[in-house]
Amino acid sequence: VQLQASGGGLVQAGGSLRLSCTASGRYSMGWFRQAPGKERECVAAMNWSGARTYYAESVKGRFTMSRDNAKNTAWLQMNSLKPEDTAVYYCAARRLTYMSAVESEYEYWGQGTLVTVSS
């Protein structure tokens, strides 16, 4: 499966961005990010139906993941952005339909989109 992520850019602290990822098929999906000098981390994950969602503590209350399987699209709405949210954001998919926040459990990865939050 090919994943196509988009929506990154430069935004001031306190601003918002929405990332999109298209992936056709029955997959659970996740959003990961990797900041310079840091390991990649899962910020949000969702099962195939959309009924169950995981958020990292650092983004709870600010980020919202959603998906529309009819459109083969998942989104990550990012509000109240902070400079520490600056990273390359990746969408990922896995064939098992229950959600996971574990990077190694994802089989397919998008190319990454850069989010830069200025102070």
C-alpha cells in the first residue's frame, strides 16, 4: 500500500495545522513524529473502524486523529501547536485492524511531512 501524507508547513506557536494521509484498504493507522536528534514516537493511533484512539500524553487535548474509510483518508488535527511539536510527521498503516502505538508493528510508511512551529 502507498501512503501519501500532506499538510505540513510553518506555523506560529498557538496555531493549527491539519495533516492528511491517504491509504486504500483495511488498515489501522498511526501518526508518528521524529524531531531532530530524537527517536521517532507515536503521537496518535486509531483502529480501522475509528472507534479506538491512542494519544501520546504530550499531545492529549491538542491533537485529534480521525479517519473516513470511504475516502481512504486519515487526518491529524493539531491545535495549540508548540515549538516542541516541530518534527517530521509520518503516517503509518498496518494490516491488523486494532490500533498500536508501537513503531515496529507498522508495515507501511508515508514519506513524512515537516511541521515547523516558530516561537
